[in-house]
Amino acid sequence: MQTPSALLNRLLARGKFRHIQVLLFLAELGSVQRTAQAIGMTQSSVTQTLAYLESLLDIRLFDRHARGVRPTAACADLLPVARQLLLGLADGAAALAARQNQGEGYVRLIASASAVHGLLLDALPRFSECHPNIQVRLEEAEGEDQLLAIARGEVDLAICREPAVVPEGWMFDPLRGDRFVVVCRPGHPLAGARAPSVKALSSHRWLLLPASLSARRRFDELAERFPAMPATYPIVTRSAPMLWQLLQQQDLLALLPLNLVRPLLDAGRLVHLRGGDAHPLAPIGALRPASGLGAAAARLYEALRAHAAGAH
């Protein structure tokens, strides 16, 4: 009977990164010939590599058929792990290249949409102007996806809303407060009022977010105060480009986080209606390792903290 430790020891002693690449390409392309062409190997080399890997693991990874190969159930179990290994290797190569080529380092930054719009759009370009030798790879993600990325070790720094539970070994520093606001385009009939009544708010059409989001739950609470349920737009989305397009082109109201709409408010493309939006939100801040933050990530964190403090 195979034990996990025995398999691990064999992989550590005899496994190669090329094995992972061949495994993933074969699973995706389903053909030895196409895999060989894609990664610059001969067909016989691909076949030999697969045979070696199956022998090493002592399990069949692909079923052969007339048109190519098909992953077995065991291979399907292995593929997510192989993808993460290859992604980690790619991230490591990028970090090393950034340090070698630019001299100071590399930061893997993940941020929520509200953090991007409310803080990073202004702060990150300024940071890059001051620190051109630090490469920042920014990815956008929300909630659980951020925490999963942290758990997988894919993130140096996260800019996000304060989580209900901070990951072990990490700490959260609030940078910018947030709250819900009602917004519309400047040409909306209510735009001139700025503080419309609950009755006035209920008489216009609303653009809604999905029911799973806190903005939608807050809208539902607000709507309970309306004399009647307001008309709603038929598109329900959290897509920022779609939200901005609809809000700027049509007479719609929306209840959204202030930081999410801050750039459009500052640019005068949306208007804040001061009514029905007194509900506060958890602050936007930096989620960072309690110890061991890299030099480049530490510089970015300090710059974001200074920018947020100066904006108050």
C-alpha cells in the first residue's frame, strides 16, 4: 500500500518541473503530438516523460485511445495541485526577475474593487513614480477569494475591507473609512435635490446588485421604509464597468460603497444624494503579515498608509 510520505519522498528525489508541464499540457490538449509541439519536445520524449511519471507515482494517469489521451480519475485529482505548483513557480520566476532586473523587488498585491477605486487608483501610480524599481502585480478579488489567495501564499499584501476573521499570522490596519451612498447621474431628476425624501427615492427606478452582496441587503433594508416597492432595472450585476455605464446613461439610482464610486463622484460623473445612506461599512485597509513583510511590500504599505492619512 502506498503512503503519502513515500510518494512525497519519491517526488522530491526524482520529480522534475518538466513532469508537471507535460502532465498539464497533455490533460489540456489530449494529444502527445500537440503537447510536443506546444512545449518544444519530441513526441517520443513526451511519451517517455509520461511513462516515467506514471512509474514514479505507480498509477495510470492517462487512458490511451485512437485520437490521443484522456486523463484518468487519478490524474484529475492531481491536476489542481500541478496547476498551483506551476503558478507558484511562475510567480517565483517573476519575483526573481523583477529583483534582478530592477534592483529593489516585487510585490504581489491583491485588492477589492472598493479598494482599487477608493485608494489605489490615486495612490498606486504615485508610488510607482517614486519607486520605479519596484514592480507591483495587482490583482482584483473579493472576500473569500482574497482569503484563499492568502492561504495559498500567493499574496504579499492585500488592500480590502476588514474581514470578519483575520487570517492567522496576519494583521489588519484600517486606512480609509467607508459607508453606503445613494448615487445617480448629474442629469437625474433628483440630482438637484441632493437630500431627497424617502418618498422621492421610492418613486424612481433603482439599479440593484446581486442578493449575496451587503449593498443589496442594505438596499432591501432601505426599501422597507419606502411607501411602495420601487421599480428596478432588469440587469442585476456587480460588474463595475456595467454599473458605471448604466448609471451614467440612464436615470437610475444605486446604493453603493462610497469608496467604490469615489472616482466618479470626484470627476463629477455621478452625484451623491444625501438620503438613505447613513449605514457605515467596515473600513478599507491593509491586510499584511504580522512579521516577515518584504522590503518592497513594506515600502508600498507605508506609502498607502501615508496617502490615506493625507487624504483625510
